[in-house]
Amino acid sequence: MSNLLLKWILSITLIFTILHIFNFSTPVYAASDTENFIVKVKLTNNLGPSKTYQFIPKGDTVLKEDTNIVLKKDMTYKLAIQNSKIALYEGSKLLKNNLTILTLEPKVYANENFVLLENMKSTIKRPHIGTIIFGLTTISNSQYLQPINHLGFEDYLKGVLPGEMPASWGTTGGQQALRAQAVAARSYIFAKMNGNSQLEIDDTINFQVYQGFVWDAEHSPNYVSANQYTTSAVDSTKGMIMTYQKSNGSKGFVTAFFSASNGGQTELPQQYWSSGLPYINTSQNDPYDQYKWTAPLQFKKQQLTITDDIDFTNPASWWSTTSENNYLLENAPKSVTAFSKFKLQALKEAKAIDATIESIKIDSINSINTTEYTNTGKVQDITFNLSYFARNTNLDNSLYYSMELGAQSETLAGVSRYDTAVEIARRGWTGKRDHAVLGRGDLPVDALAGSVLAYKLDTPVLLTRTSSLPASVKDYLKETLNPGATVYILGGTIAISPAVETELKQMGYKFKRVAGKSRTDTSLEIAKIVGGTTNSVFFATGNEKSSDALSISPYAARNQMPIIIQQGTKLSQATADYLKSSGTTTANLIGGADVVSSGVETTLKKAGYATDRTFGTSRVDTSIAINKKFVMPGDSLAIGNAYSFVDALAGSVLSAKKNSPILLLHPDPNKLPVEYLDTVKQPKTLFYLGGESVVSKDMKYSLSKYIGGTLKKFTTEFKLTGPQLRYLLGGTVLMSTDFKVKNDTVNKEFSLNGTGYGHGIGMSQYGAYGRSKAGKTAEEILEFYYQGISIEQAKDYIK
């Protein structure tokens, strides 16, 4: 079927809606026949509401509101809204203003006295015959001009037929179909308007598609030669309408529903809508209608393709940039359109808190099942079963995701450890600050001790290269530090060179280097800056086993308890002096004797300090032991890699802010500490510190059964009637309810394919065309599609 033909063959679901837009009174006509029976058409299809309008009188046209104003033939006039009234201009000259309505009337109702209308949204000028009344309508608190066309019934029908049935069918044996369409169209409007002179219809499929003055070869600028056949069809059936006998014996008028195609079987109104019609009471086989869909409607079974980019523990990283597979069907635009509407229905059925279409991602369509009417074979009900993920919006417009066990999860990671530290900083801190703490990125012992200082200053720990600031760190400092802010540099010039100091100066910042002759001395200098007296301190290793120090750093920072980096098997004199001056009474040793030696412990005891050692048989066990003993009651939990912990280092101060621990785990998901995880208090938020190479998706997914943090998959099932589905998707997308669902295992999709175009109730335009070509008359065509009807003259019943 050509695109042109599809343009003509419309899916018509006629809605019983009376549109009253304006409050002005309209003329009352005494109609003795259908030529004088006035139809009132709101022009919305191609014209509609507009801030301005132009019109060109092509004959003798009168301005009803002021007959002293002479409207010149072929002159362009403009209408505009001024102070909530209508103003009329000729060029820049104001002719009339302060009008609530503006009426253009032909001096004599005749074909030559028509008007060209242009709504300024396009340059197309559309011809209309009869009276044009402009009024004001309000849409979303804005006023617009809206024209209504009053014209004779038969002239209206001549503008309707080319919009409802291809006029060219008259050249290929379809003239009787055009005549049947004329009677059906006349019957439909007559049944609605007779006795209801104030009824305004529109020019869309809500009633009938009306194209305007397109049918006069001599006068209409939009005339096409094929329209002679639709004009002839109207003229040759002038005044003819269908009537039927009501149950009480009185005469009734047929509201002649019709559609493009019934697919070979007529439909019953009560099966498509909710009630029947006495003149459409039989479902019949229609062999003259053989219209088939040109392409199926497709629903991919798997809607989310699992790629490396999709991490169900970190939905924020892909949610807004990943589309379901139905959106990727470039060659099936109708299926794409249908899927958006399908998602909206799924939202409704799932009772989603956030009703926006992006609040769910459909993971899969698991099944599509139908039940059919036995008399027609058309779809009665259709049931969809699908799985989806959900996103919601907090009162402050921030987003949260529906996760397993309720735990939101975030992966804080960058391309490098330096970038990861920046991402952690962005997550934990906002606004401008006067301080920053900078540690060495390749050997982070100083930075671990500095977490206590960073928490005191309410600033994150950032990492740097020895000889230069990473670009991401420089950018972050520029964004977040006030001019003249102080940057604390942790470690000596071998750890962080003077070149970094120079960079900071050039950026307009002060710096303060915190350093000693050794790592131990540096940690003591940090402790002195933190200041105050403390009953307890932590001793942790200063070698590559610093994961122990990382596990304790959130607790130490939160409680402002210094971390002393212990090197070697002896207690340094500087450490002894600090313990004495700070008022320390208890030394907490983190790690086994191979980490903080038993010799150091003995020395501390002899000096009168209470000692308490916390350790495990592995780095993971030590982390667990620390979290069991030094409890942090916050509702977050940070996860790091016990064997690649530099990425997690910056997370220590974030965890301190959350009053929550860091748990370091083995990178192998098969080595999870299951017994401990079973006892962990359910966190509300999980932070994964580091990217895929540090904390893998497999690790996160394995953890989810214990602490949540992966997207929760929901399943829902909903049922719609066939007509409800068609209304939902749109009549040009789901062309009819006469379809079958194919479970295509090869292409992994469900495809809907069938016959028919429209609701299939009453006359089929395709069927009428086939019957006309087979020699059937218009009367025979109508009597097949409408049972028990009579064809009479409307003038005998005009009220």
C-alpha cells in the first residue's frame, strides 16, 4: 500500500464528545433541506489555535461586527490578540479592535465567495466556504484565536469525503463505495446534529476528517481532479440518510460508524465498546476486505542487553544513557512509539511512585498471551508479563533506586587512584572550603594518618603524584577552595616534592607541610596539629600492610584518636614523648605481632600504658575484627579491596562523616566472609571504593544477597482488552484488534501481526471498495454493513 493511500485510509474511533468552546450565540437557520442544514466545524486539524491568523477574501466577504469596513478581494488581513481581545489589521493599519468574536460572512453564500485561512504556523493557505467565526480560547493560561466554519451540510460532506476515502477510487470501479461513504457520512453527522443546532463538531477523526473547500474545479485553489468523484458521490446521494425502527416503533437515525478495514470479519459494537447498536447486530464474514498489516508490531523479549557498562550496583552510571532494545528498532518506528506508551501503562499498573517514563527500565517481556472472541477471532483480552527495575525521586528531587534489601549503592571510582579520591570527595563534600589535605598517592601511609586531621578540618583527603598535581586534583581544588586557602601537605619533600608547593602557590593557595624525619615522625606531627588530649591512640604498620590502618581510620578520624605509624620493632623516643605529653593511657595495636611487634607492646606495658591488640589471621579477618570491636553506628558501609586498598584510602574520611565503617574484602567473590556478613546490620547506603579492577561486579553481585545494593527486579502482569490496547498504543500503531501474537524464538521477540485497520464496526471502506468493484450498489453495500436500515431523505426529518 502506498503512503498516499495510507494517508487517506484513516483509523476512525469516533468519540462521543461535544466541544463547546465559545459562549457567543450562533445564527439559527430554518432548514427546509440539507443544503440549508448548517454544520458548525471547529477547524483544528490543519489550522487550530494560533496567536495570529491571516485571511484573504477571494470573493465578496463582509465583516459582521462592522459592515462599514470593506474587506477587499485578494487583500491579506491579519488577526491578532490585544488586551485579551481580537484586533483586525490591513497591513500595519488597525481596522478594528476590542472584539470578543470576529465573523467573516459571504455577502451571498456561493462557491466564489470563499476565504483563504493561514494560521501563521505554516505558509499553507487553506480555502473555506461559508461563515468563519473567530473566537478566543484559553490553553495553559494563554489565549489563542480559534476559527469555526459554519457551512451547508452538503458542502460540508463534499469536504469530508476526500478526507475519509480516496477520491481516486472513483477511477477504478469504486464509485459506489464513494456513494455509500457519502450516505454513511451524512447519516453520522445528521444523527448527531439534528435537533441540536448548537453542536460544534471538529474536522478530525473525533468526528469526520473535513478538508475544507477542495471540491470545486472552477473556484477552489486546492482542487484535485480526483475530487470530482467524491463531489459526484455527494451530489448523487443528496439528502440520503439511513434510518432504523426503534424498539418502541419510532424512527431512529443511524450513527453510521465506519472504519478503513475490518480485516475480513465485521466487529460488534458491544465487543469493541460497551454497548450494542440495533442496526449493527451481526458479525459477518467480509470476503471483499482482505487488508493485511504491512509490518508486524515487535516487542523484544530481552529489553536490557547486559554489557560491561551496565552495573546493577551502580545504576546511576548508565540509567540515563541506556535504552531498552525496543527503542533501538530503527526500521520499526511504530514499535518504538508503541513501547513508550507501553511503558507508561506498565508504570500505571506497577503503581510507580515516580510516574515519569524514565523511572523504570523494562528488563524483559516474559510473555504475551491473548484470548479471542469465538465469533470474530479478534482479540478480546491481552496479558503482558514483564520484569523491570525502578527509580524514584526524593522530595528534594534527588534520585534513588529500588535496590535489593533496600540498600542504595554507589561506586566511587575514577580512571586512576587520584581520580577516585576526587570522586569520593565530590560525593562527601559540597561548597567552598578553606582547607585541603594532600597525601602521596603511591605510598599512602602518611595520608592514612592524615585522615584524622582531614576530618577535623571537614575536608577530604586528596592524593597527588610526587612531582606534580594530577589534573583532576587541580580542577577539584579550583572548584572547591576559597582564595588563599591552606593546603596541608603530608610528608617530606621526598614524598611530595617542592614542585607541588610551587603549583599550589601559583594557584593562589597557602601550604603547610606536615613532615618528620620518618613516617612515624610525620604521623606524630599530624597528631600534634590535631591537638588536644586523648586517652587512646592507635598503632598501625608503616609498611605495605597498611590496610590495617585503613580499616581503623574511619573510627580514629571520627573520634579524633591519632594513628601512629609504627616502624620497626622498637618504640621511638619521639613516640614515647608524644604519649606522655598527650595524656594517653591506652595504646590500641592494630594487627598481629608481625605488624606491630610484641617488643613494642612490651615496651608500652612497661611504661604503664594499657595495650589492646586487634588482629586477625588475614587482612580481611583483621578488618572484620576491627569493625566488631570499634563499632560505628551509622547506616552506611564502604567496601574496599584488602589487597589493593589505595583507592579506598580517600574513603576513610567519607566513612568517618557517615559514622560508618570500611570493610576490606578479598577480591575473589568466592572468598566472602559469609558468617560475618550474615551478622552485619543492613546498611541503607553502600559505597564501593574503586572501579571494576578493584571491586568487581561479580564481587558486588555476590555481596548483594547479604547486604543488598543491587537493583531489585520486579515482575508485574497486566491485562487489557484488545480495544484498550489499541487506544493505548494508538490506532495507527496497533491497526486493529484482529491480530495474532507470534513467539519468535529465532529473533527473540514477540511479534503482533494481523489484518484490518480500525475498529471494524459498521462499514469497511476496503470492503465497500471491493463490493463496488464487484458490481454492488451503494444501497447494497450499506444494507450489508448496517442491518434493518432504510434509506430516506433527511429533509423529511429536519428539526
